[in-house]
Amino acid sequence: MHLLPAFLLALAASAASAPQNQKALSGRPNASYSEPGVPGVDAFFDYVVVGGGTAGITVAARLAEKDFSVALVEAGTYYKLRSLTAFIPGADSIKVGASPSVHPAIDWGFVARNVPGANYRDIHYARGKCLGGSSALNFMIYQRPTKESMQLWADLVDDQSYTFEKVLPFYKRTVQFAPPHDQHRPENATAEYALSAFSEDGQPLQVSYPNYAMSFSSWMRGGMQAIGINETQDFSSGSLFGAQYCPSTIEAHDQTRSTSQTAFLTADISHLRTLTVYKNTLAKKILFDSQKRAIGVRVQSGLLEYSLKATREVIVSAGAFQSPQLLMVSGIGPSHTLEKYGIEVLSNLPGVGQNMWDHPFFGPTYRVALVTFTKLAADFTFLIKQLLLFLLSHIGMLTNPVTDFLAFEKVPKSHRAAFSAHTEEALSQFPSDWPEVEYLSAAAYVGNFSRPFLQQPNDGSNYAGIIASLVSPTSRGNVTIISNDTTDLPVINPNWLATETDQQVAIAAYRRIRAAFHSKAMAPIVLGEEYHPGSQYETNAQILSVIRNTVMTIFHAACTCKMGVRNDSQAVVDSRARVFGVNALRVVDVSAFPILVPGHPQSSVYMLAEKIAEDIIATS
């Protein structure tokens, strides 16, 4: 029965949005915009950018705005042509999930196999394969890291231009912020914000609030207050402790998802006449001359292979998994790996594909006495009503991207009794303003997050959970290749919960969530005992077993081509994102982060792209 609502949601959304999609796409190849790239024909450009995701589109667009000729190479196409629901915030859970069978048309289909920290389950890892990349798949949360975390970034790369104050203008540059429409939100769901965190001149990414506040979130707010986490005004000005209704990358006027593609490539694009987009085109190998200077990229469109030459630079923005893969198949990476697959070593960089940070999550679920997303999946009439409200009036539950309330904390002393001396020492390495745990509202049954929409119970009840994410993880994963061909997806090993520190923080966070649900503040909506996994799982060992059986990721893989100084054996790029050991090659995306800053990295990916684009322009 669950398949019917999901199918009809997609069908109705497609039919109702067809005029909008046609309008958004019809103007793309007009005279004001360069023709799409011609497959099979070699061509020359000032810059070739590989990857049309969050960072790649931003860099390419900013360079084209300055009249540089730019080729943007993307393996997918416009996501609205492949996904019927991607533009609907409340449909984001349809496209993700832990089950390897989850593989939407705009997803690469990565699966982390036999993950030890997940009790050897195979876990689907969503990555966007489309123009817009993972900004077309994510849960749309927009907030920024802390001041001390950015100071650590600056210190690690020996470049004080990365302090929070110095990068704040780049954060502001991308975003056009709109306050919430309070007339559509209950009085007890008022969203606080600081206008000073944004610029009136920011553009073109849209950041605002959904026109529907989940009723569960107001009760979660009370639960957070009951365990000592109070509401705060803003998560975009350099501090994260506290709780708040979070802004999202959402169009204020029609409540649709805002992505790098809709922001940069579907507005007035007459200023991008020097940008050429090669969609459905896979980058096969970076080309170098005899002086190890990147001179272009070998690409493939269908059965056609050809070369796109760069007279200035090649910029790799293929993401945390495929940026290191492209470097490795091109001769840049750990020499023993390259030699195994017969790849000539141009630059022996052991850190390529290593140092992978991520934010795993988990949490219990309860029956609740209020309407949640469970009703969307279980009640077809309610689903259609909400779809019509969204499409015709831009209101209702589908304007909400599921998670609209966040809280951050360091685990309080009262819950650190089980922490070992080693755990305390490991956590002390993080700056004082760096939270250890993030709590996110999840107004639905969570379970093991295998198929979030389809796994909702169909028993007439509503369900909700609070999930915890480790934002000071000490476990590190890796990415490696299985051949010298980018057609073969790289192998990913997220390595969640590998350290004692992560395990002990996870157990403490689980107990904190339970304390919130058991508080007087949440008592009026909680029906009965804990639904999943159940109160019988009480000891630390039992809770850890539950976490391993249900752990999932918020898809924040990062740092696999990490930024650093030349004498750091694990560093891949310098503070200007230039790859060590070769020339005219940069990596600009989340893989280049030296650390995974706390919270959600979307804003920092845009920041880095803006910063490096300005650097390229200033030195060209």
C-alpha cells in the first residue's frame, strides 16, 4: 500500500509542475546563453570545471561572470528532467535511505559494503548525479560553522584568510535571505534569525523558512529546554550552542528547493554567455603536459570520447568520493594504489582518498499524539490534500523538508561519567565552541532509515523521533579505486563508530534523547513506551548494539583531498586549493576541507567555491 502514495505523489507533482519545469528549462539555450557543449568535438576553454554540483556550478558561474570561457562537465543532467519530486522539500526522504535498493535517477548509487560500525550492513550513500549535485538531494539545512572551528581551519592550512571573520563575506555573497512568512506558521513556532548574518546584496541561492512548521518541533523545543538546551537566535554568526528553527535552502515565494543549479543556471543567465555545459558527460582523466601542467580533461558522452582543453586551469569539483577517484586515475595519489592498476605516478600524494570525516546519526522513535510525516505515507487522502496545498498555495506539510528544528551541545558533565580518559582527551582536541552532538527533529518513524517514506507504520498512529548526529567524530574512513576507469565507482569505507570516543559519545547522546522524551515538557504528546527500539535496551552495551544496527549518515563525507601545508604528508591541496606536485589543477569541493566543520557543510561548500573563485579571478 505504501507504493501507491509514493507513485501518485510523484505523478501528481509531475503533472502539476510541468509548466514550471518547462519555463525553467526553456530559456536555457537561448541567444543570451552559450550553446550546450557538442559531444564528441574537442574544444578549448580558459577553464574546465569537472562536476556540476554545489561547488562546481558556483565556481564555473563566478568565472563566467568575468567573461572567462568555462566548460562545466557533469555526468548527469537537469534534475527536474529525471526526478518528479526533487523540487518538493517534503519529498526529500523519498530519494534517500540506507537500503541499497534506494537508487533514484539523480543518484550515483554508492553503497558502502559490509560496514563494521553498522554491524556489517550494506548502506546506500546518496550522492547527487545531476546539475546541482547533492544540493538536489540533501535535507536543505543552512547554517554555518563556529568561529573557533574556522580558526582551526586557518591554523591547519597556515592561512589566516580562513578565519570566520575573513570568510564571512564569502558566506554572505551566495545567499539571498528571506525571513519566514509568520502568517503561515503557528505562534509557538516563531523562527528567530539575525539579519546581520546576511547581506542585502547576496545572490543567487535562496535561504528562507518553510511555510509549515512541524508541530512536533515545538514539543522537541520543550524537551531540549528540559535537558538544558535553550533556544538561541542564530546559527549563522559563528556560534552553534543552543536550539532553533533552522533556515533551509528554499525559495520563499513558492517554497521549492533552491539548489546551485536553480540558483545559478535558471535565473537571468545572460551574464553567463561564456559558460558551456556538457551534461551527461563523464570525466575520464585529467590531461597533463610534460611539465605536469593540467591542460584539459578527457571526457565521455555516451560512446563518444573527446578532450576539453584548458588554457588556464582545470578545477575538480566532483565531490568527496569522485574528486579523489579522478585524481588517482590521472596519476595523483598513493603510489602503491596507482601502481596496482598500472597508472603512471605523476604526484605521490598518500592523502588522496584518506582522512574521510562524516556525521553518522541514530535515534529512537515514539508514538505521538499529533500529526507527523507518518500520515503522509499512510493516508492517501491526506497526501493528496497536502500535495494540492503545496502546488496551488505553497503551504502545508510538503513545504517542510522534514527536519526544521536543530540543537547543538557538548555532552554535559552529568552524562560523561562513562567517558574514559582517552575519550576526554580526544574530545579536548576540538575547540571549545565546537559541539559534540547535534539533535535533529524527525517527525516520522526513523528506525534504521532504510526507506524513510515507505517504512512508515500503517497502523493509524503517528510517529516521531529525535536523531543525534556526532559532530565531533574521531573515526576516519577512506575512498579508493578498483580500476583505472572512472566508469567503475570507487569503494567507500565510512568507518563509522570505529573509535571508543565515538561509541561513548553516541551512547550518551542516545540517553540524552530519551531524557528529553521522558521529560514533563514532552509528556502530553508521548503515547506509551518507546516504540523503537524499546525501553528494554538499557545498558550501554545494549544501546551501542542498537546504534550499530540503525546507524546511518547525514551524507556529510568530507576531507578526502584535504587542504593543508606541504610538509603534511596527508595534505593534497594548499590553502588556495592547488594540488601539490602538479600545476594548474585545483580541487574545490567538500573533499578539500581540512576538517569537517561542525553542523551541515552545505554553506561552507558554497563559501569555499566563492573564495577560490575570487582567488582565481584576482590572479588571472
